[in-house]
Amino acid sequence: MKDTYNRRINYMRISITDLCNLRCLYCMPEDGISKKNHDDMMSLEEIAEVTKVAAKLGINKVRITGGEPLVKKGIVDFIAAISGNEGIKDIAITTNGLLLKDYAKDLKKAGLKRVNISIDSLKPHRYKEITRGGDVYKVLDGIQEALKLGIKPIKLNVVVIGGYNEDEIEEFVYLTKNDEIDVRFIELMPLGQAANWAKEKFISNETIMKRMGNLIPEQHQTSSPAKHFKLPGAKGRVGFINPISSHFCGECNRIRLTSDGKLKPCLHSNKEIDILNVVRHMPKELENVLINAIQTKPEKHYLDTDDYELVTRNMAEIGG
Ligand code: SAM
Ligand code: SF4
């Protein structure tokens, strides 16, 4: 279905849990977030119900995220349930990859098509520091397992944080040389934990591109927020996602469902529409509520204006 700015909305990103087995500096408070009342969170069955109705309205692509989606009990059956929807053509997951080695085979069998793995450093000590405790070797094992199973393309998400990992840019880019791995550099966004320090640690993708002078531009796909490039002769691509320095709002095709059942028409706005109570108490209204929610999608984000109101939720609740 189309929104009021004639954008076709066909993509829903779902945070199935706000819990995580890591505490990345820019995403989670050191002690994690306080566990919410079970009744205030959407169950996987309820999320599956929302997805079914959304599919009727033209959502054909779903991304499962979190918190960490692989810590959620029942994730494999949930993916299988969603892939049973006729309208859903593409199911992807965004994960920190720590548990991927254990789950990859079952997820693929359940219908998972693609996986994005977040990894901000290849250096064990630094990875541990950024994630407050993670083991990068487990993530690398997960990547190898996904490659072995032919889950393609594998996309690695790298948030570049000034003073932390900008010296690893070349190393990340060279990962695309011999494997079908896309590496995507994502600009740090001023949300949740990063709301107040993102500006000082911000490195624009333009800076990275200048440093990697030998990248060849690929044709832009309008459905992707990333601009893609390739190293000469490489199997994978290098992508740049610039939500801050050059936003892609005009081509935005997505809505987001938070782990506590709120629909966010725009990542960079505090506006949310309650879905949880509709699924629980007025299920017949769900279709109309979703239609109306999509119509409230703003034309663009206002990050670069004086009117911008900081988004207070942590990314783990929204899903990224
Ligand atoms: N736990 C999973 C993971 O890390 O991939 C999925 C959830 S995580 C919130 C989704 C993505 O959001 C990750 O790639 C993470 O790096 C990114 N992210 C979180 N906070 C961010 C911020 N302030 N700016 C840019 N990206 C952010
Ligand atoms: Fe967890 Fe992902 Fe947030 Fe890191 S970015 S704390 S892995 S939800």
C-alpha cells in the first residue's frame, strides 16, 4: 500500500525482544534495560498475527531484529510461521551473530533468506570493549557457518565510531574481496544511548569513501538505503548507509514494530501507534489501525533541524 507521499510501504522491521546478550556502548546501558512486565510485551504469536494482516496490506518483506533476536525462545518456529504467509517473500534477520553458529541451519530450514550480522571491530579486545563483553571469534564462526550453508548475501553492519574503530575501515572493506560478503558502514545515529554523544563520535560515510579511493560505484537500487561500491574484482560489495549525512526518506518503504507492540512510522520520531492492545482486545480493527498508521508516516525526518526532538527509546526496543 502507498502512504500519503506516494511511497510504497512493503517492508516491516520487527523487534521481537528488547533483551540482548551484549551491551553495545551506543545501544544499551551498561546494566542492560530493566526487564518489562511480560504482559506489556508482544508475544511471538501476536507478532505473527500482525504480520499476517500486514502481509494482506502489501508488506512482503520482513526483518526480524531486537535486542538480540536469537536469544528469544521460539525464534525458529516463529520464522517458520511467518514464512508460511503467502504474501511474505523475504525474511531476513539482524543479529549480533554470537549464537548464529548454533541456529543457522534451523533458521534456514524455517525459511530465513538472509542475515545481517553486526560487527564493529575485528579485534578481539576492541570488540569486547564496544560490546561490553562479546567474543568476536564466536561471531566469526557464525559468519563462516552462514557462508557454508549458502545463506546469501551475508551483510556485515559496521557502525563507525570516532576514536574506536575508524582505523579498521580498510580491513573491513577487504573482507568483501574473496567471499560473497557485503560490508555496510552505518553512520552513528543520535538515538537512545547514543543520543548525546553521537555528534562528537560521528564519522560521515563521505570521510570513509574518501579514504577508500579505489571503490567502483554500483547501480543504486531504490529499495535499499545503502549506496553500493565494489573493490576491483571483489565478490562482495561495500555499502554506505547515511541516515544522517544524506537521508533516504524519499525512498523509505518501511515501518517498524517495537518489542512492546508499538508501530513506528519513522525511526527518528517519537510518534508511535499502539498495536498491542488492538491485537489483544480489538483484533477486527487491526487492519484499519495499520492502514491509518501508515498514513501518518512523515515525509522526512527532522534530524538536521532545530525542531528535532531526540528519540528517547533505545535502539534495542526499536530494532534499528
Ligand atoms: N542485536 C542485533 C544486532 O546488533 O545486530 C539486532 C538489533 S541492533 C539494535 C540493530 C542494528 O542497530 C545493529 O547493527 C546496531 O549496530 C545498530 N545500532 C544500534 N544503535 C545504533 C545507533 N545509535 N546508530 C547506528 N546504528 C545503531
Ligand atoms: Fe545488543 Fe544489537 Fe544493541 Fe549491541 S546493537 S546491544 S547486540 S541489540
